[in-house]
Amino acid sequence: MSDQPSGANSRPERPPSSEDAEKAAPGAVPPAPSVPESDAPGLSGQERSGQQGAVRQDSAGVASVPPQNYGPNVPSVPAYLKAPPPADPWQRRARAQGQPPAALSRLRPSAPPSIGAATLWSVLATALLSGLLLGDGLGLNLLIVAVPAALAAFFAARTAGRRLRPWTAVWAVGGLALLAVPALRDAGWPTFLAVVCALSLGSLALHGSRSWPGVLLGSLGLFPSVVPGLRWGWRGVRDRADDSRGRVRTAVRTSAVALVLLVVFGALFASADAAFADLLGSLTPDASIGDSPWRVFLFVLGLAGALAAAYSAAAPVRWDGITLRPGPARNRVEWALPLIVLNLLFAAFIALQLVVLLGGYDKVLDETGLLPAEYARQGFWQLLWATVLTLLVIALALRWAPRSGPRDRTLVRSVLGVLCVLTLVVVASALRRMDLYVDAFGLTRLRISVTAVELWLGVVLVLILAAGVFGAKLLPRAVAVSAAVGVLAFGLISPDGMIAEQSIERHGSDKTIDVLYLRDLSADAVPALNKLPEPYRSCALERIQRNLETSDAPWYATSWGEDRARDILKGHLAEDRGSLCYGLGGQDGEREGYEEEDSYDPN
């Protein structure tokens, strides 16, 4: 790197020789460089500008060449159009102090370009929509707020020169699809899972991770971008305000005039027509002075979140740069012998399960003294933990697996492949035990949740088997996709509706029904509970109906499940049955002591 100014010639100049003079065209006048300020002390600004055509040589006889952008008539470049700094400021500061750069600086070495106008407007729209819409509940408003936030990230990535890749599109579309769950379902627990999973997929779309550390940390990667994103946005606003004060004043005046016109004429039309007043009231966010601090907090939250997303899109943290070194390779006997013993243990357990399934179920209950509910419920939880621990064993075994040649790879695939297949049979046994328990006592939120988790663990085992055959390059992203698809399917199938449907089927088969449990379900269960005969129907729907009547959530914070429940109950209201409901649907003595506490709906 040369220490010359950027406008100077990179090659050293020499005095013109006689040969150069002979090559010059007759009558041609060589350009005369200007006199630098440092070489002309005592001259005023006008004298220096007048001396720009004069040639000045130093003591060595070398002519000074002025920079190309030197002079009073050269226009200044706006701050927001200047090139970004060459490196991250935190890294430069650490380098200036003689310290090694931090880990995050190494993973995000370059600063993003200045924030663009399209990104700024999208961030502002996200903040305004967050403050106006998110304070009344969750519903379609989450999807409305997410659209401008996604646009802000898209514009920032395009300004930084990033291209849209297939996996980025998969994560982004999946995240937006998950935000449809709050708009469709009233139950709070699938909504919570969908929102958390949507945020994780959005973070993966911004960072583009593919390895195990990248997928695990990339799903939480927005947090390191919050503070840098706020500084980045403030610098962009400050630079644009300094360079275009007239345009800023024009935009403020135009917005103020438009707002005054909307308020005046909207109030006149609303007072002239009641139908228009109702329409305007339903479309206008219900913002009062009492909840102003809460809405200000939501505005700041939306602003910080949108800026963090845009900053991550422009300068993503490359979490894939974190590499996990494999452990020291073990020899074949030391590595394979414990796993072979574990496989034999799994095979013995599965053989016993096959005996039970083929007709020894009653005999096992007689020998153990357990009731069917005890046998099913206790066995399920143990088998669920066995599945989780097996995945941990597989991860540790791969870390210390022998890897000296093809024979070692064949040994690893064989031993771990057998373990995965046997674990899949254990998963099937656990699901069978939960099916017996549900058949005896009905479906609940906790039972359907852990069943869904066990099914997903089975899918992960299948993906591990496929990775052993076709390669593990796509395994981290495939596991993340399977989790997102599972959460989306869990929300779309309406778990509360499934619980109500299964309870009605049990009631039709002359089995007990727990009305006190059903009345705590969400509005998603109303279509199924409406089929119950009286007085079961009114006892199950009375509390849900009262919650719907007292709810004043606007259209953007109301789910489709709530609207459908209101339409059903409007035609056939539930009656107040009083204390009669507490005597309906008693519990079996077998169920007592084994009913778990699962009323964890955050709605």
C-alpha cells in the first residue's frame, strides 16, 4: 500500500527529458499542475486558485500533480453515498489498542453500506404498525407487521449486494407462513410456538446458516444486531437530514396537511352516516391515552427489531465460521463395543414389546400388578426420554468415531444405523402406549403435545438414517425444516378442536367425558362442542361464550377461530346451567392420581 494521496499518480514522476520533448507534438502545450497549499505559504485562497495553472517543482525537480477531485468547483458527495468504512468499528478499535478482534467481529468483519431510503421507510412503517396494531392482541396484525419488516431486510440486502438464495427463500416463506397460525387459531399455545418458530426462521433467512453451529446460533442471531442496527439507522437518518433539509421539511409539511385533511373530512363523513362511522371505527386502531406507554414501547420494539433485521441482512453474522473440531478418534473396539451392547439392550426390550402386542398384555399387567393406565402412562415418559438420550448418544458417538479409512466409515454407519432403527421401534412403542392411555382417559393438551414431540423425534431419526446413506451436508437444515413444518402442522390442525372431537367420540361410545376440562378450551373447540347434547353442550360452551361476549378486540387482533365461534353461538346460545355442570362427566377412580396438570394455554 502506498502512502500517497488517493488522487496522486501511483508511479513516481521524473523531469521531462529531451526524448519526451521530441515525441511531443509540435505546438502542444503540456498541462500545468496546480500549486498545493502546503507549497505556497502566505497565499490567500484566491491566490492559490489563481496559481492552479502554474507548474511548481520541488527541490528534486519533480512536478507536483494535484488530486483529480481538487478545486472549488468539484461537488461534494453526500454522506449517505460515501463508501462504507473498510472494517467494523469495534474491530478497528481493538486493533488500535493492540487487542485481537472479538469473536463477533471476526464473524462479521465488514460494516454494511449506509442505510437506504427504502429501508428507512420500511423500518418506519414497521414501527408505526407495531405501535398501532400489536397492543390489542395477536391475530392478523402479526402478519401485517412482518411484511414491511421483511421488505426492510430485502432492501438492505439488495443495497449490500446480497442475492436471494433458495434456502433464504425457504426460511422467509416458512416464517411468514407460521405467522398465519395466530390469524387462524384462537388457542394461545400453538400461537406461541408458531411465533417463536417464525422468528427463528426469519433469523436463519437473514444469516444464511448451514452447519450445526450456524443453524443453532443463527436462529437466535438477531440479538447481536440490535444495538449496531440502532446506531446504523441513526447515522443514516442524521446524514440524510444534513444533506437534504429542504426535502425533509417538505415531507413533514405534506404529511401534516394530509393528516389534517383525513381527520377533518373523516369526522364529517362519520357524523353524516352511521354505517360509515362503524366502518371507520372498525378499521381505525383503538389507541387511547391510557395505553400510550405500552404503545410507545411497541413502537420502539418494532423499530429496533426492523433495524436489527435490516442490519443483519446487510451485514450478517457468519455463524458458520464457528467450527466444532471432532474429538480424538477411538479405536474400533473401544468405540463400537459400548454401542453394540446398547443395541442388544434395545433389541431385548423390543422383543418384549412384541410379545405384549401379540397377546401378552393381560399377562404383563397381572404379573406387574399395574392398571392399564399406569402401565401406559409410565412407560410413555420413560420411552420418550430414552429417545432423547439416544439422539445424544449418537451425537457423541459421531464425535469420537474412528475415521481412518473406508472400513471405519462402514463400521460407524452399521452400528449407528442399527441403533437408529431400533430407536424408531421404541418411538412406535411409546406412541402405542400413549394411544392406550388416551383411549382410556381422553385427549388433553399435554398428551397431544408430547405425542407431537415424540413424532418429531422419530422424523429426526429418519433424517439421520438418510444422512448416513446420502451424506450429512443437508442434515442441520433438514432438521430445522422438519421442526418448522411440525409447528405449522400442529397449529393448522387445531389441537383444541381435536381434543373436543375426541371427547365427543368417547361420549358417543358411553365413556366418561370431562366437561370441566372442555370448558377451559379456546374458541377453536366450539364447532365440535356444539354437537354435544344438552346439558353437556351449555356447560362446555358457557365460559367460552362469555369470553367472546366480553372481548372487544378489533378485527386485526381477532382470529378466524373466534369469528367462526361467534357465528355458531349467535344462532344457538349456550344456557346458564349453574351448579349442574359440576355433576356432569365424573372421573373414573382409575383416572384419579394420574391426571397431569396441563392448563398451560397462555391465551
